[in-house]
Amino acid sequence: MSDERVYPEDVAGEFPRPPTEFTDHENREIEVRAWREHHDADSEAFEALVEMYVDFDPADRAQGVPPVGETRVRDWLENLLEQDGFDVLAWHGDDVVGHGTLVPDDETTFELAIFVHQDYQGAGIGTELIEALLGYGQEHGAEYVWLTVERWNRPAVALYEKVGFETASAESFEMEMAIRLS
Amino acid sequence: MKVLLGMGGAEDSLDALEETVTRAAAAGDELTIGIVENPESDRTPEQLVAAANAELGAVGLDADVRQLSGDPGSSLVQVAESEEFDQIVLGGGQRSPMGKIRLGQIAEFVLLNSHVSVKLVR
């Protein structure tokens, strides 16, 4: 999308592969699993994902995603999941509480986004989710990952920096960050 | 209303063209279409002039179609302010494969610099 995007020179270290399990800061047992293993067989996973987004606070939207309203959420998710990308879900029991996605530009380059439900934010889930997502991408040959983030969204920028993203382009309203996975 | 539509040739500017011409015909707007050079676009200014004329012809609307030279954002703002337009209309950005909306460089410049109201078409 932007020709000026600069990737870090250094390759990031190895990230953990999903599935991963941890206890969040609120003492909840959370499991991060790859979506692909559920794709055809288990539509319960899809419904649980839809439910998270239908209940998502619109104040936490970024650049128009996630869309608002169940119909739009379903259309958006179906379109996302049918691309040849990588998705991981954070589960608390039977509820999806977080979703990370890598959407392909081409075979080696992906756009990243993560969403954590409001009731589960600030509990360390975002870090685990993004690490498992990057590990999943690494496992399947993703080399370059980029994202956009609104520059006033400090917690998100801090999280991306913590796992190794660097600013790739800061010329637009939203800033671009990038990481090299292999 | 005196409306200046800025077209750089990205996909969203074609959507803006259609919407603006339809609305101008219905509302009786006095429409000017400014074709600018957008380095992010694959379409030439000549193709954009042709697209604009085709859209105008389809609804039988008369409009001033001109090519603006120089920096695209600043030439649009300058024309809008010096000729006392009421509104600048631009495409409202493209969506990434993820679905995230991203504004074009021209729209960002115009939004931050224009003293004339700006409309983004979605």
C-alpha cells in the first residue's frame, strides 16, 4: 500500500507457536489457538468469534474495523477468513475474547491486526495473542508483517514495540509499523 | 451550491465522481471537476477527463472539467479558496485487504489545509 515502508534490518527472534496457554492478570485461564484447525468442521468457533465482535465497543474501532452490526461483522469476517492468511483466537472457556489476524498482500507479506474484547483488555492477553500470531506466521513462511495504528493509541503502539515492531512510515494520519520475521 | 470535485484517479475518486454528479444533477449544484496528478494512481489525467465527461453525459449535466497542475492537494485548496467554492469533494479513502480505511495523501492534505468545507465520499 505504501512504497516507502521500511522494514527493520534485524530479523525478530522466534515467537511461540499456538496453541499456548496462560493465566491472565485477572487470574483467568486463557488459551490461544490457531483458527485454521477449526475452519470447516467447527462453526461454533465462528459463532463465538461473531459474538465477540457484535459485543465489541465501537469506541475501540480503528479505521472502520471491526464494522458495527451483526450482518456487517459476518460479511467482514467471512471475507477475512477466506483469504490465505493466518488467524488465532484467544479463548476463555467457550468464549472468544481476542482475535489476531494476518491478511496476505502476497505470499510473504501480511497486514496484522489484533482485537481484544473490552472486558479482557489490560490483562496481558494482547501480548500473548500477538506473539502466538507471529509464531504461527513464522511457522508458515511469513517474512514481512506490517500494520497501521492511530498514533494517539499509545497502549497499542507500546505493545507493538515490545514485540519488535518498528515505525515504518509516519507520514500519514495513522502510522505504519513493521517487523521482519525471517 | 458551488462544488469542486477533486479527482486523482484512485478507485475512490471514481466513486466520488459518480456520487457527486448524481447529487449535483438532483440538487442543481454548480459543479467543477478538478483533475489532479496523483502519483499513487495508475490512471492518466486524460483517462480521468474522459471518465468525468462520460459521467456528466449520462445525466445530461454541464460542468467545468479542468486539469490542475502542480501539487494536487494545494492546487485544489487554492482553486476552492480563490474562486469561493462552498465545498470540496474527494474520495473517502481506500480499504486495505483487512478492511481498514486509509485516506489518500491528497485527502489528508486538503483536510488539514482547506478553509473550505470538505466532503469525503464513502
